[in-house]
Amino acid sequence: MRLLLKFFLYLFSIIILFAIVGAAGGVYLLWHYGRELPDYKQLADYNPPTVTRVHAGDGQLIAEYAREKRVFVPISAIPRRVTNAFVAAEDQNFYRHHGVDPIALARAVATNIVYYVKGRRLIGASTITQQVAKNFLLTNEATLDRKIKEAILAFRIESALSKDRIMELYANEIYLGYGSFGVAAAALNYFGKSLDELTIAESAYLAALPKAPSNYHPIRRHDEAIARRNWVIDRMAEEGFITRAEAGEARMQPLKVVALNTSLTGSYSYFNDANYFVEEVRRELTDRYGPDGVTEGGLSVRTTISPKLQTMAIHALRQGLEQYDRRHGFRGPVTTIETDGNWIDALREVPMPKGVRGWSLAVVLKVHNAKAEIGLADESVGTIPFAEMRWARKPKKNQRVGSSLKHVSDALSVGDVVLVEPVKLGPPPKKGADPIEYPEGTYALRQVPEVNGAILAMDPHTGRVLAMVGGWSYERSQFNRATQAKRQPGSSFKPFVYLTALENGFTPATMILDAPFVMDQGPGLPKWKPANYSKKFYGPSPMRIGIEKSRNLMTVRLAKAVGIEKVAATARRFHLIENMPPQLSYSLGAGEVRLIDMVAAYGMIDNGGKELTATLVDQIQDRHGKTIFKHDERPCIGCQNVAYNGQDVPVLPDVRKQIADSASTYQVITMMEGVVKRGTGRRLRSLGRPLAGKTGTTNDSRDAWFMGVTPDLVVGTYVGFDNPISLGRQPWGGQETGSSVAAPVIKAFFTEALKDQPSIPFRTPPGIQMVRIDAETGKLAGPGSNKVIVEAFKPGTEPKPNGSATIIDGSDVDLTGDGEEGRPLRGQTGSRRGLY
């Protein structure tokens, strides 16, 4: 008995010794591995890199900027159904263990012994807390050291943070494939839904992804994805998170995902027609918050763009560029291939030219006199009737074209690979007839224009940019011609010359001499001799004619009379040209401006002379929903925390700076209405709307402009080659101008934009008097007046009965050699063409 007692004492001593050694070893391990562990307390202030989301004015998502595409969602906003799915799949005892699950660990050890013998991949037993420790604080290396550190950190995290906080960290950090960091981003990427819209089956699929997203790809590995999802559904039922009936119904659901986008900046709901605008917003945000602030800051940006108007602007610009390009001939096929063998495979190998939208590549298989037979890459065949390629004349130098086509073979040959677009209606056989209805499989010949341009629409009262298109295609060129290009505006600058005159005592009826003008430019330089586009001189004419007919000589004389320095000051006030040289050629638009600045300047004329700042962003909120930027900074007293009981809506103060006289700007508007009614912009007259506008064309027709104005919308466009060369002559004669090239773009835009809008006249400021005058003499209308218009005058400036007209003739300028001062010189020809 004593011997047995000694044995048990000895055994107990050995156990105690091993326990002491084990405890010491444990303490040593904790000290050794815990001494250099990262500070887990930083998880309390978790601010992960979060996606910046950019929305259109109507709330549509138009862009995301992200290093890691993550939408942070607090645990209170994550549905329990979603968290339960992850608990069932990843850590069934999450709410019961203290960081490490000993039961799961023992199960994994036993299983791994069997798997090791069979040569199978070993499984892990990491809890959700351990995964948080690994994802936030450790590396992904599969070593024993890391597992020990992971377990130590898991215990520490559990002692410092609540279970809900740990789940919040996990749900927002876990990577779930396709650039989706966190469950909210994954819900959007895979299903196009917010978390609260997910079904049991969809929640289970997301919970199936953490182990290996690529192994359960919903399309490439659909069967594996379904099997793993159903396993998660069964686990949810076993844990009591859902009923067996709900599980059975969820298992029967198909796995349907939205079109996956492999780009980190992709999204299911993007409005994809705003690339130039989106890039401009990104630059602005980067300047304001830095690159990391944009890609990691989790900003919510509400922009000014109207998707509806943006789509109209794209169509209008592309249509205008195509129309110009077709007038100047067909530059030939994309390439040529052999059609004797397998032309389908050969055609499929031809890369699609950049910037193509809605068109297809086709190869010419046969050529007839009245049509061409074509084949497409989808193995279908079709025809191009002669009427749909009649424009394809051979181009010559200086943007001219050869003689008209007589046969299809004049433009196309067998083997030519060309761009085509399906068409249903053709040109009517004669004027007034209905369009021809084409059979199925009829196509029109197309080509990507070489010419380019931009269009921009703005709210003239706020400066909000409603539409911006910086070129034919962002894919073809990322250069934004609406904001980055500086081009000569030509005569579209003239309204600011006339505004300067109106602010300095002139009236729309002031008579200005339209006669030759010659100025000595200094020793060794030729004399400057601007001329009208028509190369004719028209004698004394009312000031408004100078805008309506875009008369260069009248404008130069007016700028000389009022003072070019004052014109330069106006250009500076309207933020067009900050340091405009005091040279008369600038009155004809010889300076360089940006389209966005021109549109804003016209907006200031339209709104009665109030200063505008063009803006692309209405409001910015940080990741916590706090507003950190607002374009409209007007105070609104009585707007916060007020219950509406029928009281009057608060009136916001108008804090815009008055930079021009409202009466003078209204007079300019009425003069530009004359441009549409009787002048160079009369293409828009058929719209039957209150419209004002101004054309602009530069020397040798290098740039063509049109600025269109309504009471509540300002739109501007320019068309020109990026490497400025002449736009050439129209096939039927005459130089290409703002009227022929740019005005159709604005007309196409206004046709759609104003279609369902009420017809609102321009708002008349107080004090303006509308007087009937003779449009040719500027005097009060009388019985003998042939052309009578209603003109806007400031009080006391209207023509007096039987009054004589003062003619502005620039008496201090040199007129020798080209006519006599004051004489009507109808029909005489100027020595050279200037800006017009």
C-alpha cells in the first residue's frame, strides 16, 4: 500500500512538473510570439479604403473610383440573414467561443490526420475572429508561427471588441471575388442589389465565396457554385437560422448574376455615356482631396449631369460630325481581305476601329451597279444599296471631294472591309414623298470621322453643367475638347463687343458704317484688311445687323469706337480671356478660349449679367454622410427641422455678383434672337421656339462654332480638326462655316431637349422699352418702312421722331485705298477674308 502511494505521489509530481513546464512553455510562447504582434486596438478606429461613388443629378451611378472596391456598411445595416449565412459557413460557434474554437480545432486535427494519409488537401479551423486577425494584422503565409500569432490576436480582439464589431470588420473586409471587398460591394457586383434585397439563396452564395471565390465562379464553374451554395443553405438550416421549408425553397432557386465586370471600377448600374465628364470630375476631386482621398476616401459625389441631356448631346455631336465627314468623301476601306476562302474567319480577325458604336464590320462579297453584297462576322449577309453610299465620293486636297458616284464600283471593291449600320428607311424618291422602306438585311456605309469637336450644355442660372461631350469617342481620344482645348471662337465672340458698346451709350439701332477698313500694323508688316464673309460692303447699317449677319467690318469699327481696351475688360469680367491684348483682331475672335468658358459667358448674358462659375459637382459627402462640399452655399434660414404646414417656401437670397447691366445683356439676347430669325443661325428658326444664338467661323474655316441660348439652357459646340486645318468647302460650293457645321449640332440637340418643354420667352428686365423701328435705317418705323422689327431700348435711348442717325465710321482710322469714308459700298470686294 505504501509502495502504491509512493507511485501515485511520484506520478503526480511528474504531472505537476510537466504542467509547470507546459505552463512555462505556454507563457514563453505567449511572450515570444506576442511581443512583436501588431496593435489590435487600431481595429477600434477601422477606416478601410472605401470606394468613392459618383452619381448623376438624378441619382444614377455613373462612376466609382477605388483601390479596393468596398462599400462600408455598419453592422446595424447588415441584415441578420447575411451574417447568419457567413456564421453557418465559416464559424458555427462564433457567438459562443472566445476567439479560438477548440471543438472545431479538434475536429480539424482528426480530419487532417485522415486527409494526410489519403494525400488530400488539409482543412483549417480558423474562426471569423482569427480571419479578422489575419486579414487586418497578419500576412497570408501558411506557417505554424502565423497560426500561433493569429490565435493570440484572436483572444486579444475578443477581449477588446464586441461580437458585432468583429462581424462588422469581417463583413466589410473579406474579399469575395471580382474586385469585391466586403459583402455590400459583392451584393452589387454579383446581383445588382443592396444587402437588404438579397434572398436566402443569394446570401448563401456570398457566404460560399470566402474560401476560394474563383472555385465557385457563377458562370465558369456554375455547378460547383450551386453545390457550395446549397451546402451553406443546409448549414443555415442545421443551425436554426432558417426553416427546412425555407432551405428547400432556396435550394431550388437558380443562380442568376448580373453581367460581371472584371474591372475594379466596374458596376452593374453605370451610365456609360459620360466618360469625359467623369474624368473631369475625377481631376477636380483629386485636386481637392488628393489621389488617396479619391480612391480610398469613400466619398459620395452628387454631380450636375443630366443623363437624359447627356445622351441627346452625344447623339447630336456624333450626328453632326458624321454629316460633315460624309460631305467630304470616303477615305477607303478599313482593310481588305481575300473572299475566295474562309472569309468569315478572316473578317473576325480584323480589329474593330476604336470609337465605333452600333456599327459592324462587313466584307464586300459582290459589287453590282446599284448595290453591294456584304458578309458579316456573324455569318449573315446583307446589301448596301447605292442610295446608302452615294456620299462616298473620293476625297481630294483641302477637304474637297471628287465627282459624284455613278456606280457602286466607284467606291467599293470585292474584299473591302468596311463599317456598316443596319437601316430600315431610305431617302424618299422625290421631294415630299415618303421614305423608302428597306427589306431586312439592308445596311448603310459608314466611317469614323477624322474631324472632332465638343458640345456642352449648362444651366445659365446656376452654372451647373448638364451635359458634356469632349469628342467623338473617349475610347479613341481621352482629350476633353470641352475643357482642355483652346480654340479661336471667331464671330461667336462678337456679342461681347456689342455688349461693351451697349454699356457705353450705344443702342441696337446705332448706325455703323460697313465699309473697308485698313490699319497699318507697323514697319515691315502688311496692312491689316479684315473683310466680311461675303466680300461685300453694305454701308451704314443698324448695330444689330452686325450680329445678325456677322459683319466683320461693322464689329471692327465698333470696337475701335468704343475702345478695344474696354472690350478686353469685358472679356476679363466674363472669364473668357484674362489678358486680352488691345488688338482689334481680337474683336473678331482671334483669341483662344475654352468651350466651357464660352458657354458660361453666354450663360451670364442669358441670366441678366450675373456671374457664373461652371460646376460639375453639386455636393460631396464623406464616408459618414457628412456634407463636406456644396456648390450652392446660399444660407437657407428656416429650412432645417421645420414641419411643413402649408407655409410659404423659404426664399433663398441671390448672392451672384452683377458683372454686367441686365438691360444691356437683354438687348444682346434680342439681337441674337435676330441671328436665329433672320441671320446666320436661321437653321434653328424651324424649331419655333424663343431661341438666341451666334455662329462663329475662324480664318480659313479651321473652327466652326455655334452658341445656342434659351431662357433656361445654354448650349455651345465647336467642330474642327485636332491639328487645325481648314474644314474646306461644301460639295455644292461655299466655305464650311459655323452655320453649316456647328448649327446643325445645336439644332439636333434642341430638337430633343425642348420637345416636351413649355415655350418660355426670354425674361424682360424692368425699364426696357420695346419700340417698333425700321430694320434698315434704325429710325422709328413709318409708313414707308419695308422691314419693321420690335427693338429693345433703355429708357430715353429710343430713336426720336424725325431724328437723324449718327453713323459710327471710325473716322480716325486709315481708309485710303479701299473706298471713301461714309459712302455705301455695296458690291465692292475686300482684299482678304478675316475671321467671321
